[in-house]
Amino acid sequence: MKAILCSQYCGPDDLVLADVPDPVAGPGEAVIAIKAAALNFFDILMIQGKYQIKPPFPFSPAAEVAGVIESVGAGVTDLKVGDRVMASCGHNGAREKIALPANSIVKIPDNLSFDRAAGIIIIYGTTLHALEDRASPKPGETLAVLGAAGGTGLAACEIGKLMGLKVIACASSDEKLAFAREHGAELTLNYSKEDLKEGLKKLTGGKGVDIVYDPVGGSYSEAALRAIAWEGRFLVIGFAAGEIPKMPLNLALLKGCDIRGVFWGAWTKINAKKNRSNLEKLAGWAAEGKISSHVDRTFPLAQTADALKVLAGRQAMGKVILHP
């Protein structure tokens, strides 16, 4: 089968399309014939050796897949050949087939496309966990979403609206903000034109925002924290800007606020049953049109480098999908 391989830490152009042996389903496993593999910003960091998870060489990028069950191993009873499924795999999604533990695979409705299913797992899984389990949300509270037109930000706009929150989308262009407004944002702030702290305070009548959802990091984090309301919750999602901010802890004291980490990957291992329930719920929501799981663009497997460059250049609004 064909696979995109990273054999040493490198940039997107150094990845190689190669032939590798087909996987075999071991006990408790199933092989998925991959129809769609979703890329995330951390795939770029992973191939460069800058991510906290460092798979052994050679490996493929892409941490989430959707496809059809091709075979099952001994002891697997809840999956059968031909089932339409999605799964989180951590890496190795940029290939034609993958063997995974059956208990990590979730069936998807017949009316949900493979492209949209592949893009649900990480961004919506992270966001549902962040807002439901970590944010302590109350209906009517304000939610400021940084990087609102990216995959994770878009998920936060949509799920925030479903939860009854007043969503403020923050992004770097009017085009991205218009897109976020189409997906649940009630208010918008262009932080390339307007000071983020002052803008958020103005939009909340001076009160500040109740919840900050920050997948960006960099210089915007402190500005957003300075605009948080009394007893607000600042959710640390990730660092797409590349810089991990050092936050002045006196701000947490002065605001009586919480800075809460959201490490979805670790949480899924500790709370596997709840995570599976979340993913089944999200697949249903996507099939019902409650969440968009919007696909920005698709690429054939051989053009994985081009797909990663779209993410690196922050050009994507929604998900970037590979077709093996």
C-alpha cells in the first residue's frame, strides 16, 4: 500500500510517498481502508520534531481517519467488514490502510461523508471536552474564541452556540470573521486592526469575557487574559502561533479567574468511555447538521506537502483532508 513517510525530522517537502506492507489486524484490532485522513497544525510540528509526541521513524502524519472496515482480528465482535467508521490514530493516517484497536473505532451514520467524519474527532472532541468538562459554562455567558476561523476555533464557535453561549469570534481578517459568523459567532473582533484587550472589553460593556478559548498562544494570550471577567475561565488549548506565552500570574489573582489546561489526548486515555460517548454524539450532530465539520479543501495523498503548507500558512478555514 502507499504511505507518506517521515524518516527523519524534516519539512513538508521532504516527506516521501512510498510502498509499505499492508497492515494485519491482530487480536482486538481492525484494519480500516482509509477514505479520508484529516491533517492538523500539530502534524507540521510532529514531522519537525517539535511536538511533545515523537513517533518512531518512519511514520506518517495525520492523526484522524475515516473509512471502511476491511478486516477484523480475533475477539472483535462489535465491528464487521464494510462498516463505515472514524478513528483517532495519533499518527500514520496518511496512508491507504491502518490497523487500530477496535475499541478506538467509532461507527458513523450512513449520511455522514468520510471527509466530514475524519475532521470531527480532534477539533470537536477537544472542544466538547473543553467547554463541557473544563469551562463550567452557564447559558448566556460570553465565549471569546481566538483563531476563530481555524479548525478548532470553528468548532468552538459552533459548540459554544449549541451550549447557549454568546460567541465572540476573534481572528486576523474580515474574511475569516465573516466565515466564523456563518458558524455560530454572534460578535466579531479583528485583532489585526483592533487591540484585543480593549476590543473584548468594549464588546462586553466593560465586564470582560467569561470564557476565553485559546488555541493560538503567542502575544494574544496575555491580551485576552487581561480582558477576562471576574471569575472567568481561560482555556489553554494549544499554541498555533508557535510561541508558548508566559502569563503574569498576578492577573489570575486580580481577576479571581482560572487558567485551565485542556489536554484532550491525555483525557481520552483516562476517560475512554466518556470520550467514546462524546465522539458518537458528535458524529450524530454532524449527520444532523448541528455542527458543520467544514472541509476547507482536499488533496490526494501524493500532495501531502501542499496540504501541510496550507496549514502552515494559516490559509485554511476548517479542515484540510487527504484522500489516500
